[in-house]
Amino acid sequence: MKLEDVLRGLRERGLRLTRQRREIVRILYERLARGGHPTLDEIYREAKERMPRISLGTVYSTLKVLEKLGYIVAFQIGGKTHIDRSGLHVNIICEDSGEIREIADQELVNAFTKEGAKPLSIVVRARCQ
Ligand SMILES: [Zn+2]
């Protein structure tokens, strides 16, 4: 999903798009576009470099709205909240390096549906080889 579409969607749902919120969304989408799974803290740190007065609460609440509207999903691993693009796929997280890789295998995703589950996020803990 393009950044402009997300910003328009937020506006249409009545969210006041302050400069801080726009910047948070922009930082997040830049990272997601590069295939990243940024943590809440990483987004906060980057936002704070550009806008020193921003609060963690503003970052958190903006991400919560994006999640609620289905633009992003969040998952927790190792006590950290990672943000992920929407569009179901499998995230493989290496226990040793913390690296996150993705598999977009529709059959794997379908297997959940067959079991009557509609996953919001699929996270597999693994060891890289
Ligand atoms: Zn992912």
C-alpha cells in the first residue's frame, strides 16, 4: 500500500493528520517498503531524531490506529513489538541472529484457513542455517 493512500485513508476516517503523525507514518512505510519489520522503539527513535519533542505515546497511538484500520499488523517476539505490512505471509525469525525473513507461500496460508483459523500474523521461530 502506498503512503499517500494510507494518509488519505486516515484523513477520511477523521484522524487529524498532524505533522508528527504524518512523519511517523512516513518513517514506518519507508521501512516496510524496504522489507523491514521495525519495532516500536526503532520508529520512536527515528521520529525523535527529526522531531525531538515527539512522545512515545504519540508514536504508539498512531501505530494503534493504523493497526486497527488494517494497514499494518503487529507481533511480539522477545518482548519487542514488531510492525509488519498487512497481507498475510509467514515471518521466519532466527533465534540466534534475530533476523526476520518472509515466505509468501499461499498453500501454507491456506492450511490455516482449512483449519477454520484466520491468522492475523504468522511468526515462526527458527534457527538459521
Ligand atoms: Zn513480515
